[in-house]
Amino acid sequence: MGRAKEKLKAAGLAERCRVIEGSFFESISAGADAYLFRHIIHDWTDEQSIQILGHCRKVIHANGKLLIADCVVPAGNTACPSKDMDMTMLTFPGGQERTEAQFRSLLKASGFEVKSITATTTMINVVEAKPV
């Protein structure tokens, strides 16, 4: 949490953002315009991810945004870093990197719809979803 606060302050966003501690397996605080899960969902199984996202769905308002910053594994058999990361996630914490189709399915099961997927200059993508 300390690193997040430092980054927000350095970016001049500390007055516009709030960092809240807690367990997303128990609840998520209401009232935000957007919820950001950075390197969170890939740590967990589908069932656990649906639980986390379900807590978010309970509190997000109709015009809210859900942003997931994680790898989106490309289709096909071409080698890429996100596929290597998938192997790491499967063996270490028991999570996984997901394809676009898997994200869409996971989010649908949690009461969300994918609005967009934006690539970055790294292997991380930003999946934007909205409540349905």
C-alpha cells in the first residue's frame, strides 16, 4: 500500500485517489468512480476471481469502471512472455494468465461486460469493464 500512495503522490494524484486496505475476499469499499485491480486477478483461480469481482460488482455504481491490469494471452501457439508468465502463475500461486475469451467469460460470470482491452508497451494489458 505504501508504494501505491507514493506513486499517486509523485504523479500528482494523491488528492484524487484513495488507497484502502482490506481483504477483497470479504468486501470492497463502495463509492469509487473506478476500481483498479493491478496484478490481482491473475493470482487466483476462476472461482476466487469471481468472488473478488462479485464483491466489486455489489458496490460499483451503474456508470462505474472496472480496470484490470494483467496479461491478456494471445490466441495461437506463437511464443510470448505472457505465456511464460502463465506457467509461473499456474505453478506458484495457483492462478493463471487469461485469454480475451477467458476474461470475457470471467467478467460475465461476475456481472460485468468488457468494454475494451488496451495494450501497453509491456506484456500487460488494461481490460476495461462496466457493470451490466
